[in-house]
Amino acid sequence: MIKGAIVMHDLRLIHTDLKPENILLVSADYVKVPDYKVSSRSPKDGSYFKRLPKSSAIKVIDFGSTTYDHQDHSYIVSTRHYRAPEVIFGLGWSYPCDIWSVGCILVELCSGEALFQTHENLEHLAMMERVLGPIPQHMLKRVDRHSEKYVRRGKLDWPEGATSRESIKAVLKLPRLQNLVMQHVDHSAGDLIDLLQGLLRYDPVDRLTARQALRHPFFTRDHDRRSCIL
């Protein structure tokens, strides 16, 4: 996936819609291995086996929204759950919006659930702050006229601007990024957390590039682990 981003960005292309549905296994072949996490209550008919792909090779698809960096950019891009903050704020976007999407996808691969499960911009931004910490002041000060309603007195208008108590609860139940990762990773959690923090930096200027991500210790220290995420 990260290698795919490198290829696209080298070609001056921005995918703009990276998400799990657009990342496919090259081969459908699989092997059955025992699932030791299944309890002893499971019937002894083979249902306690799980299927693992024989190959970890993947391909990126759906280039319908892909654009060259020098072309005019749409106001809104990316599927909601994988949309970068600069897109929501109307600050303009480029290659880093793909990198943000990659970060969201990696968290989802780790936890089994989308990181930001929401359909509202303000709730989405509040979820970001809950997981990643405060949004930088310089970004909040530059929001465009469509997004200025999400900011009040120099900070995100939350929870005052929430549409419902359920929305507030949905935000409050989210853990910090490091706690979320440590719930699902037994080893090398520190490297993964550091990588994700680089991919999910608010300011696109500070966000890791695809090449920088590929050189991160999370990948370079363990070749087996690297092969199933690239």
C-alpha cells in the first residue's frame, strides 16, 4: 500500500480515495490454519480453522477520482472515514491526503474497525482531537468560510456544537491512539504507534511522505511484518 503511494506520487498522481475497499489481494488462494483463539466450545467440524492468504501481495484499484497534482482540485475528496483534516477545513490538499488515508487504514487493519466512524464534519474533527490531541491553532485560524462554523474562539466548537448527546458519547468512547494500538498489538507497539503518529499528523507539511514511511523502523526492523502491510 505504501509502495503503491510512492509509485503514484512519483507520477505526480494523488489517488484521493484510498480505503480498504480499494486495496485488494492479488491472489484469492488461501491456506487453512487452526484458530487457537476460538474457545473449546466450538464444534469439532473444522469451523475453528481460519483462512490465511497464501500471498500478501496487494494491488490498489479505483483510480476514478485520481488527479494530477497540477490539475484543479475538487473541494471535497476521500471517503469520509479516511478524509484528512485539511480537506474538511478547505485548506487545499495534495499528496499528504493519501498519507492520512493510509494511516487510517493501518489503524483499521490493527483494530478491525474504522478509526473515525462518523458522518458529520464537526463530530469527525472532535474524534480526531480525542484520538490524536488538539488541532493546531494555525490550521483553525485558516479554515475557509464553509468550515468556520466548526471553530469558536480559536478552538473546535465541541461539545457545544454537537448535534446530540449520542454524538458526544461516540467521541468520548474513543481511546487515545497509543492506547488503541496497545489493545491489539502484542509486540512492536512502540514502532507502530510512532509510524501512525507520523502518518496522522494534522499539518500536511509535517506529515510523513510515502518514502519516509517506508524507511520507518516499523518496517525496516522486521521484514516479515513489512511484507503484509506494504
